[in-house]
Amino acid sequence: MLSTLRDQGEVASQQLCEQLGVSPATLRRDLSELEGQGLLQRTHGGARALDPSGSDIPVRLRDHRTIAAKRRIAQRAAALIPAGPQSVALTGGITTQEVARSLKGRPNMTIVTNSLTIAADCVVDTHMKVFMTGGLVRANSLEAVGPMSEYAFQVITVGTAVLGADGMSADVGATTYDEAEARTAIAMAANAQRVIVAVDGSKIGKVTLARMTALDRLDHLVTDSTADPSQLERIAEQGVHVHVVEVTSGGDR
């Protein structure tokens, strides 16, 4: 959404509702939230962006136009998870939700997540056992964070942890805008036998506020062909298996 505002300068509320598939009431509530964070300015009949970073955007307002690309990244990430009984931990995000959907139908699959959207999506699959962590639910991401969520991941060992991220660089590793979400991801990755980061190419080379995992803790990075090749090469040189799917554009976490 913020990318649309930055590209067009000012966008009418009706146009935003049509693009995002939300009601006027939902749009007004989320515009107020973004305005309170200093990311946009509401205008008569619309809004315009203020912050070029496009930081922590509420999940309902994230751009879903690139969902096909995210689905391909997710399918490649899911293919890295071995067959047979598996336990998989996932952070919240559009791409990680698509990973969870790609795992549907697999027998003896256990999902551990702090994401309300992923838990709700997976629990209807009879093949999946779903564990939802406790904690404070963030309105922007619909993820549970804080000591309760961190403790849950500390006492559960999983075969694979799949992390979404807002940034992924050769110098810092995977990062996010929110430090509480980062601490939860750290706990998740610490007790995983295998760690996968699944992000679109726009996140490669980007560094945000809080680190989720360093490269020495990361086994696989799955991204798309829009990613910076030099960054991918440097990440691979540090022992990370880099997987690139062919797409035309990136998008939000």
C-alpha cells in the first residue's frame, strides 16, 4: 500500500479499498494506525505516504499483488522440508503462510507458530497438529510476542524453523522492524535442527531494526530472481544454501 502511495503521491480512499479488498471502515481504521506511526498523512478523501522506508505495515494493508511470486518461493521452501513425520515452526507473514499451505496434506505434520493467521489456516487440515504460542498479539502482524511466546519456543524442539523477514543481508543476516518479533524468532530458530529464511528479492541487502538470525545459524535462504546477485553470492560464501526461483518482481513479507 505504501509503495502505491509513494508512486502516485496521493491516492483516494475508494481506490485503496478496491486495490486492497477491504471495507471503508477497515481502511479508515488502518489509515489512522499508519498515520499515528508517522508513515502517511490522511487527506480529504484519501492519503499520501510520508515515510519512504515503508516499515511495519499492518498485515491487512500489505500488497498482495505479488502473491504468485511468494507462492513459488514458499513452495521451494516447503520442498526443503523432508518427508515423513515433521515438526515445523513458522513466523508470521504472507510468505510463511504460503509455506504452511504448501505443507497441507502431508501426513503427521506438526505446525508450531505464533501467527494467528497461520494457526487458523492450518487447524482445518486434519493432517496437521497445530500448536499456537501465547503472548501479546501485535495488531500489525497478528503475531503473538513477548515472554510467553519466547518460552514456548524455548521448550519445543522442531525439525525446521521457517522465518519470514523484512531484511536479509550478507553482513547482518535476517532482520525485522520489531524487536519483540525478533526475540521470538531467535527463540524459534535456537531450538530448530534446520533454519530456512524465505523472503522475496526486495528484502535482499536490506537491514532493518532487529536481528532475527545470523548467517551462521541459517541453513537455507529461498528468494527470487529479482534479488541482488552480489548479496546472494556473499551469503552463499558464508555457508548458506541459496535457492532462487524465477519471478519478475518482489513484495512485502
